[in-house]
Amino acid sequence: MAIELKREEIGDAYVVSIQGSVDIYSSPELRGALKAGLDKKAAPLVVDMGGVSFVDSSGLATLIEALQRVNGYDGRLVLCSLSENVLGVFQLANLDNIFTIADNRDAALGS
């Protein structure tokens, strides 16, 4: 399945909304979208995963790379709107304790 990305700047925040599967084929495109927010040193950098149906290890690696870069400039990376299945992947990998995960976009922007 192809990935669709929407990028928005909301004040100092940079939001990347994802539709589709985040996998080995779509991770490079996601990396590019995140890079734009990282280059701006957006705070917060919000990744709206409400439309994500599947995430694999390469997708997780892309998000971990973004988290490391955000931490490098003392910013914040916030994931939001994770489905039960996607949240389960983060919990299985114990990444729910590393990432800031918000219930929805409004909560992510306010964090």
C-alpha cells in the first residue's frame, strides 16, 4: 500500500500526518517528510498516525532516528492517534516508554 503524507506548520509545531502502511518501502518518504520538520527544529514535531494501518521495524527505525535528532536540539517529538494495533507494536518493542504518545492531535500540540 502506498503512503500518503500531509505536512503542516502550526505555529512553532510541524505536523506530519500519515495514511497507509509505514514499512520498508514507505520509510524513506516518511524520513524525508520528518527531515523538513527536523531541519526547522520544530517544537513540537508531531507525527499524526491516525491513518496508519501497519508499521514494521523500518518504520520504527525511522521514528527512532527522528527522536534522536529532536533530542539533539532539545525539541519534542510527539506521536498521536495511534490505532490499537499500531500502539501494540510500540508496546511490544517497549517503545511506548521512550516516545511521547498523545491520544489525539490537539493533545499532541498542547504537550
